[in-house]
Amino acid sequence: MPDVNGWLALEPAATGYLTALVARAGAGHLLRNPCMRRLAVAALSRGTRGSPRSGAVVRAHEGGDNARVLQLSAMGNGQSEVTALVAASVVRHLVDGSPVPGVHHIDQLPCSDALLAQLEDDGLTISELEAAVNCRGNEDS
């Protein structure tokens, strides 16, 4: 897939939108300043607490005549636990299979049904979505 993106979602949703707006405006470099970083952490800490649910979502867009969107998500309880389960399952998958030589990001590795089954066995909820995209860029399920 030529276009793969990852996002961080925050609760409440307004916090996520504001964070995305700051990032898109190119103001992320302001967080290098310790005072600005403390202000940002304090502002994010004041928000209402969300649920313990956390997850990883990979969404890929493929263009051309048969444009489509592919999405895979792994959801569970606790950001650290979900991250650790995904990382451990990927490592197990690589050790048990045929690892691709070199250094890669997780989205560059082949994903198999065995890996997804292992994540489900570890307690994560796996969801897959494939949708066609019409010429206006809207998704059709």
C-alpha cells in the first residue's frame, strides 16, 4: 500500500482534535521548550479520564481505478498491555516464520492469519475492514 498512516486518539475527543490541529500547524517544536512541555502536560492531565480501552489501528489507502481502504485494529485494556501484546506477538511471528532481512517498522512486515489469531488468543479484539472508495473519496462499506 502506498499510503499508510497511524494516529493517536485521545479522550475527550476535543483534546485529540486540538492536539492534531497543533501538530498540523507545525507547532510541535514548541514542546522542546521545558516550560511549554509542562503546560501541555498539565493541560492534557486536566481532561476527564477516558476508558481503559486502548488499541492499535493501521489504515491503508490504495488508489487507482479500484480505490479501497484497508483497516486492521487490535483493541484491549491498557495502552502498555496492548502495545506489549502486539510487540510480543510480532516477535513470536518473526521467530516462528521467515523474517524479512533488515530493519523494518511493524507496518512493513507481512501480516498473517496466524499472527491475528495469536493476538486474539492473547485477549485482544481484532477487527478488519475493507471498503471501496468512490471517486469523491467517500468510503462505501
